[in-house]
Amino acid sequence: MDALRHTLQTLSVAVAVADVDSWAVRFENARFFRWFPPTGEEPETLEGRLADLAAERARARLSAGRPHRFETEVKDGARSRHLSVELRRAEVDGDAVVVVEAVDVSKQKEAEYMLDTYSAMVERNTRDLQREKERVEKLLLNIMPRSVFEEMTEYGTVTPQRFDDATILMLDFVGFTSMAVSRDPSALIAELNDIFTAFDRIVELFGCERLKTIGDAYVAVAGLPDPSPDHAHSAARVALRIKRYLERRNASHPEQWQARLGLHTGPVIGSIVGVQKYVYDIFGPGVNLAARMEQLAEPMEIAVSEATHALIRDDFLCSEIGEVDVKGFGTQIVYRLDGEATRR
């Protein structure tokens, strides 16, 4: 027995033996004494020494022949130790006793805490990356069509495409330069932002794509990147609703925004431009002719090329402006888009 006691004293595990009925401590090794110091009461019992014991539950489990386990934290000098404690019934020399073992699991708990902290950090970083990905996607979708964005995301590049049938809308505000000089810059840009936001909603409503804004200029296109047989009709409806929006805004605001709009239908090339700063743009004579149409329009007028007029004349009200010598394109008949035809 003395040899057993000596062995128990050298263990790094805290061990105590208590009476099965009173729980009075019969034996304890030095580790148990240090981690669960005596209270000074007589008799010294497990209930008094083990703060987180939950005595009633422990007695019930031991009476049923099952061990009782719990975790507790104790002071050991200047540091705290996290302990895993187990109580179980046993027999010593034919006498029923309660054996208590307490194991220091501080390092395990520290590892679990570090793992939990790391997992929380990874989860937080994943959420941050997802938010950043969504933000970047939203920004890129503001400057390029979704199908182009998806191609660039999947392949890392975008193949330039020729679109044989697309209708380009060009818009420019009359007198914007003088407005910029004479008015408060913050208020002017805020108004321009409101107006362009309304234009974006109109463009999206009719399945068109806003390509870009350059200062006070606004460029949209119908029929790309997804071909549409009604691209000219869609662009015409967008132009009419933009004009109507500006008329209603001008009627209720002291500051007047007068715009010229031009429409032309023809082949264009669409592609991503740039390496670090991406821009989706369209190129070709059709773009230049749309710009010429916008320049030929009067304030709050929509000028339409012959090619666009041929596609929409049965469904829209157009009036002929006349033959015009268009730089780079020769003589062209230019039309004014007045409205949408009323169906009977």
C-alpha cells in the first residue's frame, strides 16, 4: 500500500480517494492538494474541495454505476489551469470508495481555442472575400454586359465580336460646359448623376446596354452582346422615354437640361479595352454615324439615320429633316423620331 501511495504522489495527475457515503477525503496526492487546496473544514469533503462538482448529479450517476465527468478551472500559482475531472466508484481492499482523477487539459484547450480562433478568422476572411468579390462583380457589371463579364471571368480574356445588327444611341446635353462654369459643381454633378441613373433604369427596362458616360455624354446600345431582332425598336423606345423623362423633369425643376439624341443602326465591333482599367466599348463606322446623328439633332430632338428609320418606320412616327451631307458618310436623309405609332 505504501508503494502505491508513493506512486500516486509522483503522478502528474491529481488523484484523491473519498468515502463513498460522506465523500470525506481519505487520501490525496500532492497534485490534488495543490489544485484543490483544503478548505479548513472538518471533515474535508469532495463537495467542499471541487467547486464545479454538481454534487446531486454526481451522486446519482455514481449510484447508477456510471462515472461523473466535468471540467473546471483552478488557480495554480500565477496561472490558471483547465482541468478535466472524473469521479467513479471503485473498491480498495474490499471497501467501496470514490476515486477522483483530475487531468490538466490546458494545452488542449489552448489548441482548441487557437483552432476556433483560426476557424473564425478564416470564416471572417471568407465572408470579406465574398463581399469584395460581389463588390468587384457589381463594379464590372456597371461597365460591361453580363455575358462579357462571364466570359472574362471564365477565360481571363474576351474575344472581340462583330455584331452585324446593333442600334447605337448617343446623347449629349446642350450648354453643359457653360453650366459647369456657372453652377455649383457638387449640385451639378449630383443632378447629372440622378439623370444618368434614371437613364440607366430606362435602358435596362428595354433590354439595352449602357456602355459608358463621357462627361455629359451618354452612350447605349441595343442588339449586343445578345442579338435581338427588335434592337432598333428597343433603342427608339429608350430614346423617346429619355426625352419624356427630361421634359417632365424640366417642367418641375428650375434648372433645364436640354439634350440632343442620335440613333443609327449598323455593324459594330464590341470588345474589352484596357489591361488594368477595363472598359467595354464598341467601334466601327456605325458608332461614328450615330455620333453624327446626335450632332445634327436640335435640342430635345431625336435624329435618326436612314438605316434605323427603315427598321422602325412602320411602328413609330418619324418626320423627315432632309438630306444632309454627313462628314465621312456623304449625303444622308436624316429623320426626326417624334413618337410611337398608336396601334388600332
